[in-house]
Amino acid sequence: MCVMLISLPCGLLQPLAKVGRSKLLRVLASAYIEIIRGTPALLQLFYIYFVLPAFGIRLNPFMAGVIGLSINYSAYLSEVYRAGIVAVPKGQVEAAKASMSNGSRRPIPAAISISLSAAAMPASPVTPIRRNA
């Protein structure tokens, strides 16, 4: 529960940086997501729990687990959110640009609804049972 409460908002900030206008933020967000998604979660947990104490940062096992899994899961969620942002139809994006005065380029509520439905799906698709009718 703690991991989800931390990783949901953190996962939303990363794709906003990745699809944003700043090239530096896009590069940093892309590098972070690729590095975290490219390394196993167990390796990340080992580094947080065993390597950080060498630098003077000592965490109890629960906190190390929450931090490590939050970092890992937020990187995966950021790709789900990014796909949701990109999947918003062009007509909705243009309508959002016309109606929003804050300079937002994408309608975030529509992207979140697309993303949450994708995040709720199982990792491997379940084959439906075929019935002879």
C-alpha cells in the first residue's frame, strides 16, 4: 500500500517531463526510466539496502523495501502514463488547447483514465474460454 501511494504520483511526474518541451528534462526522464526498467528490482533493493550504508545512509529493511519498490514501480507506471498521454485523440488535445488557458499541451484527465484502465489489466493476457454455442 505504501509503495502504491508513493509510486502513483511519482510515476505521473516522469512522463510529464518526458513529453514536455524541455530537452534536458526529456533526456533525464528517459535515462532514469530506461536505467530503472533495465535493471532487476532485486538488484535495486540490494543496492539500496547494502550499498547505501557505505555512503552513510542507513535504512531499516522496511524503508529500504518501500523506497526500492517505489522507485521501480514508478518507472513502470510512468510508461503506462506516457502511453495514456500519447493515446489521447488529437481532437481532444486540440479542444484542450482551445479551452485551457494554463498552456497545457495534453488533457491530463483523459490520459489518466486511459492509463488507469491499462494499469489495472493483468500483465499477461488471459485466454478467454470458448464455448460451443
